Amino acid sequence: MRDRKVKNVVSMAFFAAVTFLGIQVFRIPVPAAVGTPFIHFGHVFVVLGMLLQGGKRGVASGTAGLVIFDLLNGFVQSIPQVFCETIIKCLLVGALFSILKERAKNDRKKEWKAAVLCAVVYAVLNIVIEWIMQTILLLVSGSGFAAAAAASTASIPATVVNAVFMAMIVSILYMPAARAYRKFI
């Protein structure tokens, strides 16, 4: 029992670290009307961590990795939004994957399809929640609804590029990562 707890903590620390490194080390700037977005591997590791560890541990490791990046790179104002978004996405998608994985009944092909579907759902949630949160932030800062919605919509293409990138990479990495993770746990 104790060995299992230690492995879970090590797994969560590992996914938090690679999430942080996936953003810190690999960044490609993307032009946008609002902010300075960039393509990165951070969400790839958040999703892989959530799929492999489960929603709750995925929330902890993903949120930790993203928040550590924000703290160390001057994005402190983004932490509440990142914190809330990551919790919502990981819990919802983690629950969906748990159901789909149970239905797959150790059929690796069905499990992979479930993982890909969940990566796509995470990507769509990321786009929708990002738009809603940006609109709310602009409304709170004094913009009218039309201006806030237009500015949020103008920044969505960068989010879409990042979301598509994440879903593609997760679909490629899920099976090898799942094999390695099963050996560890």
C-alpha cells in the first residue's frame, strides 16, 4: 500500500515537472490580437498525465506544472484562470476517459480511440473555456460585451492551433506512454 502511494506521488511530481518543462523549453510564438500566445507541449503532458493517472491526480500534476510555469515566467495574473480551467477540463475529461476505458475492457485499440477522443474533447473545452474566460476578464476590466467578444474571438486562432497540436501529439504519444506507465505502476 505504501509503495503504491509513493509511486503515485512520484508520478504526479513527474507529470508536474514535464508539464512545466514542456512549456518552458519548447515555445513557438503565435501571432494573436490579444496576449502573446505560443505553441507548447504543456497541455500535451497535462492530458497525458490526466489520462494515465486519472482525473484527480491529473488535476494536481497538471495544475502544478502550469502554475509553476506561470509563477516563474511573469504570468502571475493568469494563475487563477489557469487553475480553474485546468481543474474543470481535467475532471470532466478524466471522468469521460474513465468511463470509456472501462467500456474498452483492456482492448488497447478502443482505449487508444478513447484517449484520442478525450484529447479532442479537452482541446474543444480549452478553446471554449478560454474564450469565455477572456471575454469575462475583458468585461470586468471595463470593455463592452461586443468589444470583449470580438477581442476574445480574435485571439482564438492561436488557442485553436495549440489545441490541435496538443490533440495530435497526444494521439501519437498515448500508447507508448501508457505502456511505460503500466510498467512503472
